[in-house]
Amino acid sequence: MKPIIVRSIKLYPIAMSLVETLKTSSGDEPFKTGVVARLETDDSVVGWGEASPEIAPGYNYETVGTALHIMSEFLIPALLGKTITSATEVPSLFSRVRGHHMAKHGLEAAVWDALAKTNGVSLAQAFAAYLPADHQSRGYANVGVSIGIKPTIEETLEVIEKRLGQGYGRIKLKIEPGWDVELARAVRKVYPNIVLMLDANSAYTLADADRLKQVDDLNLLMIEQPLGHDDIYEHSKLQPQLKTAICLDESICSADDLRLALDLGACRILNLKPARVSGYTESLEIYKICVAHNLPLWIGGLMETGIGRAANLAFASLPAVTLPCDISATDRYFDPDLTEPPFFLGANSRIAAPTAPGIGVEVVEERLEAAAQRWTSEQVYKNYF
Ligand code: MG
């Protein structure tokens, strides 16, 4: 690989209006927020990365504010002027900063993009270069769609009908105590054969095991993160009580976390969000663990713009990502997105991974400027609380 020298990095905090807000057990998300990194090399190649912190520290402790602080004060100085031959060198450059995985991911992703563009390869090819020869990209990701908490079961059924009509082959329902058993049973009754799963976003405790057992006979693909957002141990107590596979999401923040979860028997499926685990380097380690343990793997989403979604699609096109991913077509999230062309849902509930060098989509810089302007002018923090 031809190396890059990092000449400059500019950060854009963004607020994107959503086509449809997503209500989860942690509340409504009025905007999709994040921090976009524009990295320029000495050869004037531009690499893009997206960090996906929320407005408030609800998903994890990171926010747009902490990401801007950590990136500009600590992480960017560790990259500027550096000659980088492989994006897998980035975590060691960031090793003096503990945590702040989303901030690290945003910058590491920009390095992956710049290196791939410099070397004329797609990100899918760049990732596969670190895997055994039989792990080349399939060229597409299998995808599904996530449906937030709605006021009524009838409205949920209407959305499911719409999404199935659009061609999504897997439906995920967000649940919380009181919006779970009745909902899942009603949906299963209307749709006995769809691929269906539930995501609790850590809304339950081990004391709710009997409640969760009530959905155990619904032939669910999985129940995602039922217990604490940072818990592995109690999930290992719950999994043996359920036939349904538990999928861990929030509590797997590193390859070591996954090793622990597997050792304890805390999950049978993994939702990998590259942003949550600090980037694609750590994601590749986790991918290899999943291969070694035959653990079904899929790629989750943080409502990324086209910048982050293109890169996640590239990763999701790797062959050991065996289950449908939470990556939907552009029209599910934004109108317009920050990038062109939009992503479309293809046949068999697939989205094609870009094939052009790097992230493989073009960033429309006026839209990025507008999203940054919206972040400032809408006083997003103030309106949120
Ligand atoms: Mg989840």
C-alpha cells in the first residue's frame, strides 16, 4: 500500500433532519447528529469519516461535544504530519486516549478512506486485505429494517406492511417493558413467516426473565440487548433460560468484551457497530473471532449519513456477516443525504456495497456545510432538554 501523509483534518458537527424520527426505549431522536471528519493528505486526497455521537449521552457517554473536544484536542494532533501505511496503525497512535470509541472511529474511518483512495481500492477490498483469501467481499450486504416504538400495534402493523412492501426481508421491532409480548404476538399472528427480531436496548433486568420467556415460542431470530447496556454477566444468566438467541450490542465495545461474552455464554449472535468498538481495525479483530467461533454476525447502525453508511456497507459485504444488517436505503433516513448517489434496496433485501475507491460515494460539500450550519443555528442542545 502506498502510504499517506496526513496534512490537515477539518471537523464538521452536523444535525440532519430525519425523514422519520425513531423512538426507542431511550427516547426520541429529533435529529441525526454526528461529527464528520474531512482528512486531506499531502497528495491532496480527501478521506471522509463519520463519528456518530448523539446530542445527549444516552447511547453511551459520548456526545457531539465530547467528540469535538477529544478529536480536536487529542486525536487529530496524534495524526497530523504522520506517515501512515495501514489504517490498522491508527489505534496505536490513539493509545493515550482511553475510551471515546466513536471519536476514534470517525478519524480512523477517514484514514481508511484516504488510504483506499490513494491506492485505488474500494473499502470492501481494503478490509478484505486483512482477512484470509476466502473472505473477499460479496459485493452487497443483506439488510433489514428497524421499526421504532409506535403509539399502537395497528400503526406498527401498518409500518411493517409498508416495509415488507418496499422489499425489506427482516423486521426488527424496538421493545420496552409493556410494549413487548402483546406486540410481538400480534405481529407474529399477522405475519407467521417473516424474519422477525426484537431489540430491547437494555430496557429489562434479570427479574424480567419470565416476561421475556413469553416471546420464546414466537420463532424470533433474536432478542437484542435485553439487559444492562454495559452488562455481559447477567446476559450469561439469561441466555440459558431462553431458546431464543440473545444478541449483544451495546455491551460489546471491544474484541476482549466479545471473548468474555463467548466464554460466559452470554450471547449467540453479535451486532457489531464499528463506531461502538472504536473503528474498523477493532471490527476486523471481532470479525475474526466470530469466524473462529462460528458466531452469527451482523452490522448495526447508528443512523449514519451516507459517509458512515457507505463504509459500514463495505464491511457488511464481507462473507462472515451472515445475518441481515441494520442498514437501510437512503430514503429511510434522509432527504437529501450528505452523499450521492443514494443507496437503494435491491432484490432479496440487499444493498450493493460501493465499488469505487474508498467509501465509493461523493460527499456533497454544500449539504455538509448546511448540516453544520443547522447544528449551530438550531441550537440543538438547547432544544433537546
Ligand atoms: Mg441494538
